[in-house]
Amino acid sequence: MNDKKLLEVKDLHVSFFTPVGEVKAVGGISYDLGYNEVMGIVGESGSGKSVEAYSIIGLLQSPGKVTGGEVLFEGRNVLEFSNKEMQAFRGNEISMIFQNPMTCLNPVYTVGDQLIEAVCCHESIGKDEAKRRALEMLTMVGINNVEQRFNQYPHELSGGMRQRVMIAMGLICHPKLLIADEPTTALDVTIQAQILELMKDLQQKTQMSIVFITHNLGVVAEICDRVSVMYAGRIVEQGKVDDIFYNPHHPYTMGLLRSMPNIEETRHEKLIPIDGTPVDMLNPPAGCPFGPRCEFCMNICLRENPPLIQVSEGHRASCWLYVEQAQIACERGEEIE
Amino acid sequence: MSDNPNNNNLIEIINLKKYFPIKTGFIKKSNVQAVEDVSFTIRKGETLGLVGESGCGKTTLGRTIIRLHQPTSGQIFYGGTDITHVNMMPYRRKMQIIFQDPSASLNPRMTVGEIVGEALEIHKLCNSKKDYTDRIHSLLSQVGLNTEHANRFPHEFSGGQQQRIGIARAISVEPEFIVCDEPISALDVSIQSQIVNMLEEMQSTLGLTYLFIAHDISVVRHISNRIGVMYLGNMVELAESFELSRHALHPYTQTLLSAVPVPDPKLSRNRKRIVLEGDIPSPLNPPTGCRFHTRCPYAMPICSELIPEFKEVEKDHFVACHLMDK
């Protein structure tokens, strides 16, 4: 893989300061992303996957606050950007598409106006040139009758069409990194298939990197090169997509994969669910957040949070089960048993 | 299909239609054809899955069967009796529903005990106060909640637990038939399988019959004995669930199956996918003939003229498509 990294997230902490206490939404995650690479971030609702993305692009809103760590984009720390630098950075070099395209498009402006606004904010070009770019972009995302669509309002378009407009808007300034926050969750399966095909196609054409946030493992298998599995604000497992799906190491990943119905099943097999309920982020358990639900839970799991252990090349899991194998913390060997 | 009372059909639907009138202009009115001429049967003790995209009428169909909506025309038979126009009170004890959004379907001002016990009072199923609390406690433990949860309010629970409350409410009157209207789509992946397993266990212990509505065909295939596929108010295919997934005959079912992302990277890389053009047409003004012809990759001239008949092409495999006549 390419040594030069586009994005490096180092030990990022994000907290929400609510009246009932501090919620550590993201508790120290690290990952990197190369050029022309698609990284999937999977997790349940409340696992911190969106919050993490919002911090990268500087859209985190109060009471949310980054409390530690670094986000390096081509070596520059994004978290230290001034407002002006952030404005130049956002849209030009990094861009985001959201889950619900209806609430993210402005209902009182036409699709065309919004696209032109996006270009004119970042580049000093004339209106005509901007319009040409917008039309070209709409064609690229597979919209027919672009001239007519250009003058329509978001409510006149279907859900899939709106998501295409969102993608066009995100890509109009040719960003190097696109953050896609559950872009297909609100869509029907046949439309989801269309959008996924489009995103794969555009990724190959433009060579941009994508951080693809989703809770759907099927979507991950389809579009991602690498995957980070998040649970309760931490990355519990990270690796190439094949490693995660065919050789999962963290009990949570294993549980998730096992709990899904097998598409190849020819007779009825019982599903194996993950027991228990998701973590209450206001009172997270001590030690490993997955400990209380884990079938392999040991004493140490309830006391200390496990480090991220390399289990094979480019494949890491945060679990005490592998600490011994990795021959780290040998002296703790007896304690683990 | 006939209404022969000695077969083991619990529910029989004949030519059911449900239109919703809406205003489209100052005086002009038109109908949303949510369910258009659907006929099928549900057998005693089985799970019939219903899949389709949003707006295809699957929820309306489910609600019309238990007469939460009055059908525009057609007949509904329950255990051989026509219930299309009768007083539903005695049948409400036999037919229940679990709703999609657990937080919206529980009254926020009632405690869990009151929610679960309300139907017991309405149907006068308890003789004494003690019997009433005992019943509530046993219902809660049946769905995996603690007895002390009876005094709490719905907002104190997580989504999965709220759905369990909804299930406890549905089974409180000891029904024979439950419409499960997307009971798991609002839940997290790790919780979905818990609820699916619980529904399956309850089915075997209580002898329930389910109509399981969902848009996720992989879950429906897992839980159902038979699956019906709906498109724009029509049922286009109905077959035994593994038969349907291996040997789908209707082009729409084939697309739907191929559109589902599979959690298997190698398989999804090598898979050929049928991607449909365009969006689902409006049910206000549906296409003529076969409603799928505007998006169908195999559309023929006849498809836009004649409505295909929903007929049995193989044993227990019903399809509505002109391709079957060739």
C-alpha cells in the first residue's frame, strides 16, 4: 500500500457535555487512510461513527467538543485550522454527504442554485462557467434531463434523485476525500443498489478516497477496501475487508457476522444473536465496553480496556484474547487466565 | 382459491382493494391505489413474509387484513368467516399487530404495566386484581423483561426493549394471528436477531400465525415459510421462501434479490447485479397493464396493455407476469 497517507486520525477523543454528565462519544480512535482508498466505518447507532466524521470535517456542534488527539490531512492538523482555513478546506479538499438528502438540501432554492453556490464559494469563476460545471456534474451522477432538473426544487425530486444531487454537490469541487455518512440508509434496496453502483463508479473515475459510514455490513462488503468496526466510541477491529469478513478476531465482529441470516441457507437455521443491550454511554462499563456482552469475557476485561493488537498484517483487534498471542504484556499472562 | 372451510387456511384474501381518496386540485379528487386487487391465503401456523419497497402497499395490506383500514372492495375471510363488514371486537382478540416504530406506538403517559394490561381489561380477561398483575408479570418475563419494569415508562427503555413491550402487548390477549409490521427495521443489527429469535420461539410455543412485513428480504427469507413480493399495490410473486430465493420467476423479484448487498466481499465482487432504471411510479397514477413494465428489463408490448393474471405456474408458486405465458 502507498506510504503517503491522505488522512491520519491519531487518538481522537470527542465528548458531549450534557446536563447529566460528560458522554465520551469517541474514546480515542486512530486510523489512517491512503489515497484512492475506501474505508468503511461500521457500528451501531450511538457507537460514535458519525461524531467522529463530524469532527474531521469541523462540523461538530456544541455541546460536542474534541477533547484530544490529532486529525492530520496531508500532514496538516485539521483541528488547529482557523475558521477561514476551515472554510477553504471544507468543500475543496474534503466533502461530506449525509444520510437524509431531504433535510440537507435547502427547500427554497433550486437544485441548480445550490450547486452553483457550492462552486462559487470555493473558486473564483463566473456564473456561466459555474452553471456549466453544475450541469456537467449532474450528468455525471446519472441524472436525466439535466436542464429541467437544474431548475427544480428538492421536493420535486425522488429520494434517490436527491441523493444524486447531494453527491454532485459534494464532488463539484473535486475533493480528495469524501465522507459519506450513511448515504444509502434512507433509500429502498433497488435505489440503494443504484447509488452504490454510482459511488463505486465515481470513486474509480476520480480516484478520491472515501470514508464510508454505515451500519450495514452488506454495503461495506460491496464498496470498501478496509473496514473499522466501532463499538461504544472505540475501534474494536480494523483490517482489510476480506480479513474482517472471513477472519474476524474481535468477539463483537464475530457476533455481528453470525447474527445475520445466511443468504445461502437452504434450510432453516437459528440465528445466533449477541446477548444484552447496547452500552449506555452515560455510564459506560469499566474496562472493555463490550465485556458485559462478550461470551469470552475474562476478569481483566471488566477492569482494563484492551489495547489495539496487531493480529496479522494490517489487521488489528482490540481484545485481551490476543494480548498473549501478540506477546505483549507477558507479565500479565497469569492474570488473563 | 375457494373458501372451503375444512382446509387449513386461517386467512383468505379475495380481490382486496384499498384506495385512499385525496384532493389533487381545487375540486378534483383522485385515489391513491395503495392495494390493488390482491388475493392470497395465510395458512394456520405459518409465517407469510411480505416484501417490497416503500410505498408498495405492504403496510396498508397488513392493516387492511386486520381491518384497521376498511377495504374499498374485496373480501377477507378469517377461519372461513367473512369478516369484511362485521363488528371486529371479538376478532381483535384473535388478530393483533406489532408496529414498526416501537417508541411511537407506545403511549408515553402510560406505564409499561398499563400498556400491556390495557387489552386484558378491555377484553375482561382477568377475574381479580391479583390475576391482572400476575398476567402482566408473566407476559413481561415471556418477552425477556423484568417484572419491576411494569412500573416504568416507555422512554426509559432502549429501542429493543420497547419493541419487546410492543410484543408483550400483542400477545397479552392470546391471539392466533399477528401482523408484524417491520418489527425490526428500527433496531440495531445486534438487537434484530434477538427479536427475530424471540418471535420464532413464541410462534412455536403459542402456535401463532404471522404476517411478517419487511423491506429487508434477507430477514424475511429467514423467518418466513412463504414470501409474497409486492410492487405498487400488486402482489407479483408468492412462493415458498427458499424456492423464491433460488428460483425467482418475476423480473421484479429477481432485481430485488440481486439488489440486496450481501455481507460477503468475494461474493459481492463476482455477483452480476440487475440495476433498475428510474424510480417507483406514483400510486396516484400507476402505469397501465403490468405496473412494473416501465422499469422491467424484459418488457414486451403486451405488458403495457394487459394486466397479467396472478396465477399458479408451479405448485405453490404464484406469479403475475406475461413472460410466464410464453
